[in-house]
Amino acid sequence: MLLILLSYLAGALTILSPCILPVLPFVFARAGQPFMKSGLPLLLGMALTFAGVATLAAVGGGWAVQANQVGRWIALAVMAVLGLTLIMPSLADRLTRPLVALGSRLTEKASAEQQSGGGVWPSFLLGVATGLLWAPCAGPILGLILTGAALQGASVGTTLLLAAYAAGAATSLAMALLIGGKVFQTMKRSLGVGEWLRKGLGVLVLIGVAAIALGLDTGLLTRLSSGGTNRIEQSLLSRFGAAQPMNAARAPLNALPVEGAMPPLTGATEWINSPPLTTEQLRGKVVLVDFWTYSCINCVRTIPYVRAWAEKYRDQGLVVIGVHTPEFAFEKSPANVRDAVRRFGVTYPVAMDNDFAIWRAFDNRYWPAHYFIDAKGNIRYHHFGEGDYEHSERVIQQLLKEAGAANVDQAVVQVRAQGAEAAATAEVASPETYVGYARAKHFVSPGGFGFDERKTYAAAPLKLNDWSLSGDWIVRSEHADLQGTGGRLAFRFKARDLHLVMGPSSMGQPVRFRIRIDGQAPGADAGVDIDAQGLGQIDSQRLYQLVRQSGGARERTFEIEFLDPGVQVFAFTFG
């Protein structure tokens, strides 16, 4: 709803864009006629036609992201032409002459019918024709919406955004129609700025086309994480009172409501443990869809239960599908995800959702998230976050019985998780903390971050949940890169467990490290990825458990020293 509102407001501002010039004569021509019978039908037809034509443009742009081989190159050519038309209005004029000619013929017909005494429908037809005149003009704001639609993929949501944009533009035109031609002079004064914005956007579109054509969208650009976007989105949602995951109400198990149909599983970039699955293939099965990402500690702690459910109920008709949607860029690597699937003992199908296509189809917001689908393909229950495992298993049992499964075991699984998979304690007082500057908090090294540049950092006194760097580092938006040897991180925490998400800068080059707790070797408080002396080795990009306090959660000072160069550090998590 927020995006639709912003699109509507953007459309309302279109009256300050050169894009609106071709349609003003037709709008002002209705100034002397009744608004409800003449002006309103005109604007309605114009908005609907514009939204339809612009949606087709969004579909064409979406091919540049979704299509492969020949279709991909055709789509790139379409996007390149769009960019050139933004820079060169004369080119846009030549390319759109057939559409404008059609609009002109319809305009003449509608005007003739209007003069012969026609009413609402001739005005609506005139609006359709005017929409054809308007649609080829990609103004700066519209160009941004179409570019976003191309990146996200054309959908019903795209059409709604374009319709909201068209409605906003129609609203501003209605005001101009009611107020009169005085708006004309105000609009003209804005044309210079609008034209520069238009050309600037055209340059950006061409840069984007070049990046995709050179493969940067699957090379360099894949180092950028989509998770940050979703975090920003979640931050916006929290401002409107949706900060915490909202789980389904506890309806009686024999009366679970239908929350909607299961969305398609199209858009996965790769499948592990299975060929691609479709909703049609799954009809008649009870399905559990588990959204996770392998370095997320909350996801890791749910895996033992999901794994146990998949094994226990497989023969009675349950299909578990793990949808791996990455938070960090390294989680897009098929090799990394396959290694995680092996380490966690996951044998059920896993869809790699690197483009967040399945995530968006489910309108998901959280890691982990579980969706329970009945044999008819309807979502009947969902749960966000850890915990409430017994009720989730009861839902599985109920859906299996509804599907006709016989002798469904009414006991619940007993899980004895080890290592990082063990449930957190209630005494955790330290939050997930990111090392990259985009989401970092409580960083106390003197002088703060040197953004994307090499800097020598120094340690600092720490209060609870403060952290610092020492040594030579380059702190980037998502992680920190150690330069040379001897770099350190320190964190004052209160929890039983401390984990650190990190990896070698160059794959195949392991990095040795040593940790201390309150200045001493960890001994009995060592996590599963180090020994009692605090020594360990980073051999892959993943979550490492470094501390498990044998006496439970206590406030301690953790320090890690890297004995080799070439490490990337992403985030602390606790349990």
C-alpha cells in the first residue's frame, strides 16, 4: 500500500513533466463541458490505456532479468532503445509515430461523435486515444517505475503500481481541467529541469543494459545482497507497527482457516536434492515450505525439527521444501549452499531463491518462516521465527489426516540438537550485530568507520554490546575485510553462545585464528569450531560457533585475533 501511494503521488507530479504536453490540448478541450459526462470519462480511458501499454513495457523490461539466451538479448535491445529515447526525444517521436497515428485517428472519431451529441462513451474513447498519445512518452518518474518493474519482474503488483501512477496523473489533470489553463504557465517553467532528469535517467538505463550485457548482473553485481533491501523494507514496516513477526492465530486444529492458495515455485535459480517442483506436482500432498538461509542462526536452530518432520512423515504424504533465500551475497553461491545442505544433513528438496522470486510470491518477510499447505494446495497455517514446534507438528498431523493418511502417529518428535543447532537460552541479552557499516550498531573504535577505505583501527573500552576493531581493515557495507595479519575484533556480550559469520577472502586459502574470553583461553567454554586453547581455522563462508559457556549466559569480553591475512567478517549472533 505504501508503494502504491508513492506511485500515485509520483503520477500526480507528472503534470510538471514534459511528458504531459501532448495530452493537454485534448484535456483542455473539454473545459467547457460537464465534467462527469465529458472530463471524467476522458481521464478514465486515458489512465486505463496508459496503464495497459506501460505494463507491456514493464513486461519487455522484465525479460532483461528473466529471459535467457536469445530472449535475453532481444530484451536488452528493447531496454537500450528505451534508454536512447529518454536521451533523444526525436528518436522517440520517430519510433512512436504509428501509435500516435492510431491515437490521432481515434481522437478524430471520438471528437466527431462528441460533436454529434455523444455522451460518456465518446469521451471515454477519446481518453483511450489520448492514452495512446501519452503512453510512448517515458517521463523521468515513469522511467524509474518501469526500471524498477523490470528488475522486480512484471506482475499484478507492477500493473497496480502503474495504474496508481496513471490515476495520480489523471487526478492532477482533472484539477488542471477544473481550474483552467493557468496551470499551463507553471508547468512550462519546470520543463528545463524535467528534461535534464529525463536524459540522466536514459544514461542510467543504458549503463544498466551494458552491465547486464557484460554479465555483471551475474558476476560483480551478485556480490550485492538482496537481504539488505528486505531489511530496509522491514524497517519501513516497523514504523507502521509491524516490527514483530505476526504468527497465525491459534485456530482449532480441526478448523484451520484457508489463508490463500500456495503460490508457484517458479523463479528458483537452482534445485538441490530434487528436480524442479511445481504446485501441480504437489497437489494431493501436504507441503511444508521452510524459508531459510544457511548463516542465519535462527534458521539453523529450526533445522533439526524440519529435518525430523521430513523423515517421520515422508511416507504418509508430507513433502518438505526448503527455500534458501540469501541474506548475504556469499549465500548465493551454489557450492556454498550445497556444502551447507550436506553439513546440516538436509535430504529434502531445496530451492535456491537467489532472486527472491519465491520469497515475493509468498509475500514473506522473515527468516525462518514456515508455511503449511494442505493437499488441495491451500495455505492453512504459518509460523515465523523459532519455537512452537509442537503446535507446528500438530498442524502437520491434522493436514495429513484431512488428506486421508491412515495411522498418523500422534506423538511429537524428540530433538536433541547439538552445536549451533541447539536452542537458545532465555538469558540472551546481546542482539544480532552486523560488522558492515550499512547495518552496524554500537561500534566504538576511535574515529568511527573509514567507509570503503583502508584504515588502521584501535581497540576501545567496551560496555555491554559494544564492539571494536583493531589493525588494518577495509569496512564495507556488508562486511569488513582484514588487510594484513594481526587484525582483531572484540565484543562485550551476554549470552551462552557466540557465533560469528565469516569466511576467507580467497576461497581455498584457509585463515587461522585464536579467541580469548576475558583475556584467557576458553577451555570448557569453547564452541564447536575451536579447541580448548581457542584455536580454529576459517575454511569456508559460514557461521562459526566460537563460544558455548558451560555455566550458562554470563557477561564476558570476547576477542578474536586473525593469524593469517585474507578474512571477511559479516555478523555476530548469540544464543
